[in-house]
Amino acid sequence: MNTIMFKSSVPSPVRRVYWETTAACNLRCLHCRRIDLLNQVSPEEITTQQSFALIDDLAAGGKPVLILSGGEPLYRKDILQIAAYASSKKLPVALSTNGTLVTSQKAKEIRESGIYYASISLDGVTAGTHDTFRGHGNFERALKGFFHLKNAGLKVQINFTLTKMNVQEVPLMVELGRSLGAAALYFFLLVPVGCGVQIADSQMLSSGEVEEWLRWIYVKQQEEKSMELRAICAPHFYRIAAEMKETQSANGQKRLGCLAGIDICFISHKGDVFPCGYLPLSAGNVKEKPFSEIWKDSTLFQRLRNEELLAGKCGHCQFKTVCGGCRARAYYQHGSELAEEPYCSYVPTLSPL
């Protein structure tokens, strides 16, 4: 009997597009998803005019949130021109920056371009921890950038990647985020891609540690009132949430965990469209085909949208609809985007088919 490939021929509109506007960056972080960062803008990057065409296509297809990232997006001389154009097309525009290049004047220009939201990565509550990942002096530079953006009127989010080196600082990071007036604090589980592969063995949390900290985050999420707390690249958080709510089955719910190719996608600086920034499988290139066609017609995306194709214990887990397992970690560990999530300790109660 043949496996049914597609659940639906009409995908949901893309909700968030993460666009690596440039591979150029002033930092060389230990856990970066890239290993080929540049010191200057690459000639292969999507041009300004190609950027406008991409934005036109996105605006016609449901107006997703457009997150301008890198590398370091502020390396692009036309980045605020791109942001202003997207804003003029009524797209919500956000900026993902390391913060170290944000001056008071630059923050004002960012806000004037229409960007309403920004995220800055902090990998520790002190310079000692953060700068181990990102280089000497960058903790203070990132904090200055944070305040410049906040003072300019943007909502500013903190991104914190959990590793063995910094995970004990999680409670203190909540306190720091609160004291800084962060709009949100997102906890990322490390995904072994790019430079992250080189530190995976020493820095990735075990499945047991992941379980422990996701449960902690869930409890703290219910208590925290001043800012949003979220676990990212941690789809099994939603299985944990269901368990802690004593909801034994998540069947019939929509996907809340891994949204790669379902609600979100990632566009590289060269124009390749990936399910997310950590899953290195291209569904097409926007220089060759409109994004809207890639989103609708890609067989890769259609496979990811069908949880019935999941393999291993993810395939017979009663939480597979709401969770889905991290497709990037599955690909890293097993060489298949449909394999089971390797950093989940849950043992499904349903029997394999």
C-alpha cells in the first residue's frame, strides 16, 4: 500500500519569514549556524531590486512577519531601505542583530525605517559567559545596543541559547531580562549545524537535561507577567505542556512545535529557501522562482507538513501533531528530516504501526 504523501494541496500562508540578508558579520560566535561568515557583503547576495520583488510576493501572499537577520544585517548598506520598502507594503518587519553595531543614531534610523521589533542574543548574564561565546567586550556592546533600540521605541527581545556552559544561568537570565525591560526572552535549544557541530558533543544538553529545563521554563512561563517566555527549537515543550496540564492526548491540535516548512521558513543570502535556518535542505531559490510558488509546490515542504510521514518514535507518538520533533536535529543525527527527534526522552505509549 502506497504512503499518502500530501495531507493537503493548499498550504497555510507562511506566518514568519526569516531572511538571512547577508552572510557578513563582525563576530565569530562559537555556536553560529554558519561556518563561512564573511568580512564583507557577498556578490551572491540577493540584490536590492530582487529584495523588492521578494517583498512584493510576500505582501501579496498574506503579509507574514519578515525577520531581517544575518550574519549581521546591519552590514548591508541597503538594509534600512529594504526594511522601509517592506514596511510600505504593510509587512511587519523585525530585526535580528547581535546589537554591537547599534548606536543611538542607528537605532533611530532603524525605527524610522518601520522596524518595530528587534532581538539581541545574550548567551550569559555576565561578560564572562557571553564573551566566551561571542568575543571580548561584546557583552557590554550588546547591552548598549539593547538600550539604544529600546530608547528608540522598539520592542526588544533577548535570545538565549542553552548550553552546558550557561544553562545554570537560566533563572538569572529571567531576572536580567525583567530588569532590562525586555519584551520577551526566548530560550533556544542548541541545534548542531554550522559552528554548532563543533561544540555539539561538549555543549548540547542531554535529553534528560532538556526535559528538566523545559519543565522549569513551562512553570516559569505561567508565573512571569512582565515579559513573554518561550522555548524555541524545542518542539517537545508542547508535549511537556500537555502533560503538565494533564492533557493526555494532543491529537486534533495544530502544530505548535517544529514549524519548519509549515508556518515558517528561512531564506538564505543567496536566495535559497530552507524549512528553517538549521535544516540545510533547499526547497528552491527565489532568484529562479517566486517564493509563493516554492511555498506552495515544494515536495520537501509538503513532506514536512504531513506528520504521518514521521519515522521512529516520533511517528507513533500521540503528541506528534502538536510537537513534530525537531526536524533539524533529526537530520543531523539520522540523515533524514523525517527521522525521530534525538534529544527527546519521552517514550510514546502508542504502539508502532
